[in-house]
Amino acid sequence: MKSTLSLLFFVFSGLLSVASARAQSDLIPPSHLVYRFLLRQEMHESIKDFHWGMLPLSRREIVGFLDSLKTDSQSGLVHLSTNESRLLEKYRREFIYDSPEFSPATSAFLPDFAFSSVLDDEKQKYLYRYTDSTTLFLIDGFGSYSYRGGQGDSVGSHFATLGELGFRIRGSLYNRLGYYMQASNGVLFSGSRDFAVLDPRLKANKKFNTSEATYFDFTTGYLRYASDWFAVTAGREQVLWGMGYADRSVFSDNTVPFNYAKIDIKSKTLQYSFLHGSLVGADTNGRTLSSKYIAAHRLEFSIGSRFRLGFSEMVLYSNQPMNFGLLNPFVFLTSAELSTELPEGGDNFHNTLMVLDAELSPIRNYRIFGSILIDDLDFKEVGKSNINANNNKFGWHTGVTICDPFMLSNTTLIIEYTRINPFVMAHWTNVNSYTHWNFSLGSSVQPNSDEWLFGIDYYLTHRLFLNGRIKIQRAGENILDSQGRVIYEAGGNILSGTNYRQHPNTFLQGNRVNRSIISLQLVWQFLWQYYVELNYFLRSFNYTSENRRLSDSIVWTTLRLDY
């Protein structure tokens, strides 16, 4: 096996220059809790130049922040709570492979298997690990078993038991080429498939949604070449853009990852990214589009140490070949998009959006952010209420994040408000809605809705993490007849924007719905790399126009191993 790996490494290494293997180029998935830890440290003013608004970051960047924290805490320049100190050591052990400090605290299943290491509560474990001065190669295995049950007016009384097994290959060559591939297969052991697809990951899985299917699969992966200030990535991985904590206006985790090619340029004060990606969409008859693409870029820069400003621009187009006018990595996309269509062929077949956002840290442990989403803009109709004013479609997202409020250590408090006006993120062609697999790429709030979100993150210990969210929503939904046909288009469906000029659009018009959603998540690492996760959801729907109420209670319990 070693000879085969050595041959592969030799072929790739001919393309690269020699460097140390210590600083890795692969990316840390943005779902990893290390990002929340690092944001807290930036708000504590213990680290600098951590850009929460553009994730993921490379392992090299993560290790740099962790090493800086370690050095400054030892010298007394920063103070960490007991839990934060233990979290720092936990993450350093996980991410720093070749440090003499942690080499004795690692083990590999192959080639020297020792049964005692399987349940070791201190060592970082791998299926296979190879490292030298130029190469890092890791193979991980992971698996989970999940029981999910629900009872209520909209979900009935159902349950689902699911299992999943997978592997992960990752590492880097010569400090420049990072690589990552993750693949898994799963099965619905028992219960309701219709109930299981309440999970967006399963709803956005073709295999699981074919007739009578009980199997599902997932994969992500990429190659990434990076220098100190420049990187090129090609593959599939989650991308998060935007200043929000619980939700984001540009790219969020409300949908599954998509395929893209991406360029990143960054310094301590400035970051610029451009990507061109392929999305999954459907026409009005539910048929998969032959093509759906997104071109997007984001510029984020710091003004002093307490203020950041970001600008993002996105163009969606479909049912046509890849547009080279939108592959330009440094161009104003709105103008470039307009230059790709002849006037007599019609206007606005593409969907163009812009987001301007900012964050301010006025004092230590406080972070205020805000963003405005501009879907369409007609200056001469701004402030008017006639049908032509429907050309102006906006959304807002603002909030505050507070670390250790009321002297509660290891706690993060979140308050956010989101408002999305009618038809925002939808599009009159429908096929170019701001979606992937019918889920919003940005905010989770549907058009013609607003939401107050109150949340808390709390590290009970360095291995026990709790978060809670309360969402209070108002929405105006389309009015349907007894056959399910739309008789009044209120602009409350991101997948339907054809009739946006049918009548003057008013916020919360249509069938009024008030929702309250309470969610709790508990993640416990009871042994090193062994986890128990508990998720609870309590949902209430009040259809005020129909004098009707619905409520649901849902529980997910998962046992997870990441070896």
C-alpha cells in the first residue's frame, strides 16, 4: 500500500514546489464548531483578522489562529476560561498533525492496530495516517445511527431510523495542493420516508426521493492550490458568505453544497472571492433543468480594527451553455450580465442580486451587523406603491452577537431580525430563483415574511455544547383554491415569481400565517471522536386568515463516530 501511495505522491509532486508539510491547504468544513470558538476569540480581542463573513478557511489559517492563542495565553497576553483553554487544546490536537507535542497523542487503525486505541479518550484517531516533510495523507471513517420521531398536526405520528457509513480522504502535498474527498451511503432501516425528508439533506438527495427508495448517498470533494495570498479551488464544498451568525443573506447552510470553481485573494485586511457554480433547479412542471448556473463574487475589507464592509453580487442563469461573459473573475457582474442579451430578445431573463453588509465591534464582546439584499432596483420607482414599484425588491437582515453576557462565561447570545419583501429571491422566469434543490441559497426566511430570532450557544464543558433558538415569524402566503391552484399571488413562495406585476405588492399580503419555532441542540463528545447528538423542535403555525392552528413536536437522536 505504501508503494502505491508513494507513486501517486511522486506524480503530483512534480507540479509543485518544495515546502514544509506543517501548514496545510485543505479546508475545514464550515459546519465545524471551531469557527464559533474562533469568532468568540476575535470578539474577546484575543485574535485578529478572523473573517467570519467568508468561510471555510484553510487548515493553515485555523492552525495559525490556534497557535497564536496558545502563545498569547502562555505569555499572559490573553485570558481564556477553563472551558476555552480545554477547547484550545482539543482543537490543536485535532488540527496539528506533525507537531512533536501531539505526535504521541495520535493513533492509526492501519497498519498497527491496537484494540485499546479504539476507545482511547485522549488520542486523535485515524484509519490511516502518513506524513513526512512534504506529504500528508489521511483516511478517516465515520458512521451514525439516528432515531427520529415526530407527532403533530402536520407531520402526523411517525418515526424514522437511519444509518450512514462513509470515509474521508484528505491531506496536502508540498504545502500547496490540498485535497479532500468524502463519500457516504445510508439507509432508512424503518419508518416513514416522507417523515425522514424533513431533513433538507435527505430531501435534496435524488436516490432517496425516487419511488420506494430507502437508500441515500452524499459526497463532497475538491482540489485546492494555495499560496499565502492566492488560492484556486475546484470541487464541491459548503460555502458561507455574509455577516449573520444564525443565518446569512448571501450563501448559507440552508441548502446542500454545490459544485463550483473558485478563486480567493486575501490579505489581513482584504478578501476577494469569485466563483462560478452549477446548481440544481426545476421548471414549472417539476422537470430538472438542463443547466442552472451561478456566478458570484464577494469583496470584504476591514476599516480599522472594529469595522468590516462587504459587497456581494450574484447572477443566476439557466437552460443555456456556460456564459463566458460571467466567467470573468473581476468584473461588475450586473453590467456583464446585461451585455449578454440582445434588446429585442427581451430583458431580465437572468436573475441578478446584490448584497451590501457590514459588521461593527463597538466594544469588546459585542458585534453588530446588518445587510441589505437588492434583488431588483428601479430608482425612478423608489418610494412609490404602484405596480411599477414592484420592480424594487429588497430584503434586510440585522442583529447583534454578544459574548459572555451578564458575566455568563462560555456563552454567546444572538438576536437577529430578517425581513424579505414579496417576490424577493424569486424570479419571473421561475427557473432562475435564488435556490439550489429548491432551497434558498441565502436566508432561510421565505419572501413576504419576517422573523425575529433569539439564540444562545453555551459550552457546558469543552465536550458538551448546547444551542437553542427561538424563531418568531410572520408570513403572507399565496391564496389557493380547493384544487391547490393559486388564485392570489402574494409573493410568498421563492419558487414562484411569474406574476410579480399582477397587482401592487404589499408586505404580508395574502394568507397570513404566524409561526413560532423552538429548537434545541445538544452535542456531547462522551469519548474522543464519539458523539451523541440530540435535536428537539417545537413548531406552531397560526393561520389567522383561516382561524386554524397546527403544532408539531419532533426529536432527533443520533449516535455518531468520526474515526
